Amino acid sequence: MQKPTLSREIVLLLIVLSPLAYLGYLWNALPAQVPIHFNARGEADGYGDRTFLFLMTGVNLLTYLLLKYVPFRGRTARGEAEGNKFYRLRMILAVFLAVLNVGIIQSATSEAGPGIRIVMVGTCLMLAGLGNYMGTIRPNYYIGIRTPWTLGNEEVWKKTHRAASSWFFWGGLIGAIAGIFIAREHQVTVVLLLTLVLATVSMGYSYYFHRKLSVRS
């Protein structure tokens, strides 16, 4: 499988570091105490020193390093090396974490600003991105819908991920569009429910198809 070129890796790293650059740009405008925790209504209910934001932006870099250098990176049950498919997953996660960090920084500058909305829309777009990626995943022990039924049967794995690919893509896309209009106090609840429904339906479908194959055989 083809490995990412240096130019593509640089693009990925720039996305990873972009929230840190944005934080540095806004640093002098940030208050000493910033919101670091929000309740289900999207309201700040916990505050901390603004240096905490550096820790938040560092999560993106840590994720990049783990996916890049951990020995099992890109390995599947068949021992295949990292390639374009795994690079796409790394890109999806990097963009999501970058958007998440920007939303958190925005919330620190103004609690009434678009920070929470940015996080919701970004999360939904990540779900859509994962849906676009999910149908290409081969059986493995690290990523995907890993239930006893998908890991135990390659056909169940393929059918589950093909179905979930469509559900995640369209569910995430609709959620992102809805996130533009939904009132702030409902945004966190909506995105949590959407994620829960997509995950539950996908896992339930893997069991359903497993039972279907069992009856057929």
C-alpha cells in the first residue's frame, strides 16, 4: 500500500498545529480565567487558568504522534501496513480535533460566541467523515465497529460497515446542517443523542446480521 508522501504529512501536521497558532494569536485577548467545562445546555460551569488551553490544543498533537508512531499503527488482522486509508482516518481525526480546539478557544473569548456551535457542527462533520471512511475498513482490532459478531465473521464485518457507512455519513451531514439552526442550549444534547443512536443502531445491526447468517446456515 502506498504511504503518505512528505507533502501530505506536512499538510496534516499544519492542521494539527493550527489551533496552537490560533491560541497564540488570541493569547493576549484571553481573560486569566476561562471556561473549561460546559453542561448539557452548553453553559460554562467550570473555570480554570487560561494555560489549560495549551493542554487542550496539545491533545491534537499527541493524537497525531500516537497514530503516526505507535507500533500497531495501521495494522489490521492481516498485518497490512499503513496506507492511504489509514491516512484518511488520521486526517479526519486531525480536522475534528482542530475544529474542537478552535471552538473551545472561541468559548474562552466569549461564552455567548459561536464556540459550542462550532464544536457541534465539527463533531457531526467528523461523523460524516467517518461514515465516508467506514465502508473501506477491513477487519481489525483497533478501529471500526468491533463487536463479537463483526470480529467473528468477515461477512458480518463487511455488511455492518457498509450499512453504518451510509448511516454515519447522512446522520452526520444532517446533524451538521441542523447544528447551524438549533438553539445553543440543545446543541450538546442533540450531538450526544445522534452519536449514541448511530453507534447503537450499528452494533444492533451487526447482531441482527449475525443471527440472520446463523439461521441461514
